[in-house]
Amino acid sequence: MNTTATPRRLRCAVYTRKSTEEGLEREYNTIDAQRDAGQAFIASRKGEGWIPVGDDYDDPGYSAATLNRPALQRLLDDVRAGRIDIIVTYKIDRLSRSLRDFHELWDVLAAHNVEFVSVTQQFNTTDSMGRLMLNILLSFAEFDRELDADRARDKMIASKKKGLWMHGVPPLGYDLKDRRLAINDTEAAIVRHIFERVASDASTAQLVQELKVLGATSKCWTTRKDRQIVGKPIDKSLIYKMLGNRTYLGELRHGEQWFPNAHAPIIDTALWERAQAAIASPERTRTLPGRSQVPFPLRGLVFASDARAMTPWHTTKRGRTYRYYVHTRALHEGAGAVKLPRVSAGELEAAVIEQLRHVLRAPEMIAAVIPQALELDGTLDEAQVTVAMLRLDEIWQYLLADEQARMLQLLIERVVVHDRRAELRLRPLGLASLTTELLASNGEQAA
């Protein structure tokens, strides 16, 4: 005996809208016409189990420029409550004229398995063609959002090129006037004192004590919401942060770009370079914050995807040392401040070294390095350079940790850590320099 399965009942709601109240006084107006068209469409699908719900969802006199419409919000509440299976409208623009708003609406509908139908546009997400059309529309919505992001970024860059401050609290030494950095003479004197003392090889510990006696603190600030930011005693961490801040040279930063002549500088280039040379000296680098005898061969080379540095960090538990590269924001603001607060140093170093050794063996890399090496040392030939690069890979495992670290510093410009991958950026002439250095050392040994 043949039996026919009864179709599942699908509760259908008709939504109508008109932007103005003009013509609504008529006995039969556009809202009535839209509703009748929707009800007729539902009746034509009765055999598929479609039935109308008892409520009407009409928004007469409401623009589609916003989702804040009473009937639409009531409709969405019923969707969330599980009272509706299909929404029917006369045209797509009755529901929304904005692709971004439509994307937001679709997120709600999809989360509650509710379909959408447009009577006059053959748009029906209950079939494959309708879903294809929806995907096309949502692709345009995503494109529209990306355009907005591009425009916002371009506006940000243009503003910084004009010298406008876009970063919130200004650094110590500056105040804000008309959205531009203006020198605070009292604080600027502290900044110059720090740079001058470091440039004259004063120890950081000594400088911290001097600043404490002077009563110097970090930036005191009142936000636009009247939140008070209280200054704290200047410590080593803040000193090194200030020493690396090119804002004091009159520059503004966007990502890895620095725009010159954005505002009045507090220090000149000569003082900046003397301070950088001082903090790069071997005597001082051994006392940098976080330094220890625990090896970190990628020290100073690891950066997060937001261009912030990742600092070497270690802890010892039950006699075992665990090493990490930690996001600087996580150190100062807590692990919750960033999505990727730390990465295992051992895993990252192993991945970088393996990729680097693969690069050393690659024929195309060898071909690219040969002319650079020959330019650095005209006494070499192609065969010598090729052998030297292959030998680098072979002898890697026999090198001491200090030698490996020195080679990594010479070869690698930076390692950028993303959520699920790491990007290795090599120095343009690093391989050529290392190759010629290796050949030179071989020549000395042979002699």
C-alpha cells in the first residue's frame, strides 16, 4: 500500500514596509498590497506545508536605513523564540536596503534555521538557486565592509601624515592641542635627561634612582571621558620603551611606517643615535630587562602580527625550564590583552631553523645568492659559493649555541608570528655575507 508523507508544517510570516506615510490613508494601500501578495505566495505553497502565522508585521512610515523598526524587531524576537520558519516579503528592499544590515539579519535567521523569500524577485533560500543568490549578496556585503576598512586605514594614514595624533594617550613629553602633539616643557626635560644619561653610558639602575629623586613619573592624563590616568615611577621597562620611541624625533607611526616631520621633536637625530649605540653595547645588552643565562637564539627577531615585539621569557618548575616568546602587551597588560600572548620558544626556533636549512639547500636561493656574494668578494667563484652554502646546512648541527644564534641574527630580519603560522623574513644580503665570511675563515685555516 502506497502512503504519502505529510509535509512538515512551516510557519510563514509576511513582513511589509513603506518608507513614508504618503498614501497610507487610502482604503487599500501599498502595505495591504504587499501583505496580500505575501499571503497569496504562502497559499500557493500550501501543498509543501506552508501556513501563515496569525500576526502581521507591518512597518508603515519607516525607512530601511535602520533596523530599528518596531515590527521588524518584533519579528526578530519571534524568530529567536522559535515561532517562525520562513519570512516572506514583497521585495528584498522591504526588509533592508543595506547589504551590511542584511548580513546582520541573515546571521539571526541562519542561527535559528529560518528561511527568507522574496515574492517578486524569485529569491528563496529554501532552494539551491536562492542560496546561491544569497551567497552572492553576502559576498558583496563582505566586499563593502572591506572597502570601509580600507577607507578607514587610508584616512588614518592621511591623518598621521598631516601630523594628527590618533593613538589615545600621548607619550611623556607631549600634550595634545587641536589633535596634534605639542611639547610639554616640563616633561620634555625629563625625556631629554633620560636620552642624555643613557648616551653618556649611565646605568639603567642608576638612572631609575635619579628619576625617583627628581619625582619623575610616567604620563599623567585625563581622558575625554574624564578617566584619570595616574603617573607611576619610571622603571627600566618604560625607559627602554621611551628609548625606542621615534615619536621623540618628530615622527608618527603607522604599522611599520614612520612619517617624519609630523610634530616638533624633543631630541635631535645625533642624540638619538648616541643613545641607540649605547643601549646596543655588549655591556648594556647583558643587563636588559628579562636577560638571563637561558638561551634565546631568536632574541630581538620575533614579532607578533601587529608588529609588536615578542620578548624572551622563561620560568622554572620542578627543576625544568620552560621558554617562551611573550607578546609585550601581555607582559604589561596581562595575557587577556592579546589573542596570542605567548608561543613556545623551542617549537618556534625548531620551525624557523628547519625552514632556514631548507632555504639554504634550495637551488633558486643558491642562484640568487651567488651574484651577491661575488659582488661582496670578487676573488670568489660560483662553485665556491655553492659549496659554502651547502656546507652551511651540513655543519649547522655541529655549531655551538652561540654560533647558531649569531648566524640567525645575521640571516634573519624578523620572524612574524600569526595565529597558526610563522613568517620568516631574511636579510637581503645576510646569506651572501655569511657565505663570504665562511669562505674567508676556511681560507685562513688552510693558510
